[in-house]
Amino acid sequence: MVATARFKQAFRRFTVARDYIRGCGDLVGDILLRSDRSKLSHPLLHPESFSYKKESHRVVLVITSDRGLCGGYNMAVLRLAAEHLAKLDGDGQSRQLHMAGDRGIRQMRADGYDIAETHAAFEGKAGEWHAVSRLADRFISGFLDMDISGVDIVYSQLIGTGRHEPAIHTLLPLELPEPPDCDEWELKEILASRVEYEFVPSVKIMLERLLPTTVRLQLFQCFMEAAVTEQIARMGSMRAASESAEEMIQNLNVKYNRTRQSQITTELTEILGGRVALE
């Protein structure tokens, strides 16, 4: 019941913020669709045009829970994180491991991983937006200073109501939807079906403001999805525990009744046997 109440709160926050996050992404995609991408030189869009330092590293942020009793939720995320870290090591990429959530921190330390930084396991609440935003700004600053070559988020992704699976989201460099594969005439028809507006200020200035906001929102969405899926996993785990307890109680009742019946039968047999002996 507690997990269900927390799930409803977390899912309500997620659904409210999801429309805003999706709208921001659609706005950026629409701006890029109306612009010439080759003339845009923002490093968040074209990181391949910038030379990174030799000591630059890739950040891998793993989001787990602070509390247990959620089945294999944390182990599934940590298993995917270990595979991703092994792949980066195999490719010879320098990387840093960041952890969020007490359960994941303790497990990764026990497994011998070197954790560069630890963060709080945000639950996606409105008041935590500022903390997530500051963390995203740190990643963006390191990326623009070429100290960070990229940021990967390993978390539990919400697939549908009641369904989730571990996933890896590339936060930086920013992945934006590709323009539709169509000719110029079809592109004009697509643009004509959308709301026409003018850019004030210029596209370049708008993207300089919108792209960092998009990164912040995507990171916030990862934390919110992790919070929702954690409660889903906990509900399933508690439901399975309750069903297992009920089955155990039922089996114990049957065993108790059989033992009691056997004892009564034995006593009756002894009484009847004694009476026969007396006769």
C-alpha cells in the first residue's frame, strides 16, 4: 500500500513534466527543421568539430535506489552499467563512474569499482529540479571545456504502465531527432502544416538557451523515470512477498491440521487399544 501511494505520486509528477519536456524537444526539433544545420556551430550539436583534450573522459552516471525491497531492480541496472563500463574499457576510452543511490554505491564499491563522485538519489520532486539542474550544468560546463567527452545515464526506463527495463541514455553529446528523409517539396508541406512563427531573437541565440535547457530536462526525466520504476518494482516485490506469505500460512495451516489430526487419531487408537486389553 505504501509503494502504491508513492508510485501514484511519482507517476503524477512524471506525467505532468513529460508534456513540458516533450514540448521543449519538439520546439528544438522544429527550429532545426526550419534551419540549415550545417551553419549551426554549437558544440552540443556538432561535437565532432571540436578537439577534446587527451585527459578528457566519459562520465557514466548510474541511477539506483536508496532503499531495498524492490526485487531485482537495482541489480538489473548495475548489470547493464557493468557491461557498459567493460565496453568503454575495452575500447580504450577514459571514463569516470558517478553513482546515485545508496544501494548502487555500496554494491559497486563491493565489486571493486572506483567511484569518482556520488550523488543523491533524486525522486523527481519539484524541489529537486534545482539540484538536478546544477548537476546538468556541471556536465555541460565540463563538456564545453572539453574535459568531458560525453555523458551516459544508466537507469531504469519506463516502457509502459507497469513495465520497465534498464537502459542507457546518452545525455551528451545531445542527440536530436534527424530531419525527415524527404525532398524539398515534401519538406515545405510539412512546414506548412505546422504553426508558422518568426524567431526573435535569432536561431543561434535561441539554441544557446534551449539546448542547455533540453539537457537539464532530459536528466530530470531520467531521475523521474527511475523514481517511478523503483516504486513499480517495489509494488511487484511486495505483492510477490504477500502472496508468498499467504501461501506459506496456508501450507502451515494444512500441516498443523494434519499433525493435530494424526495426534488425535493416535490418542484414540491408544484408548481403544487399552480398552480392548482390559476386556
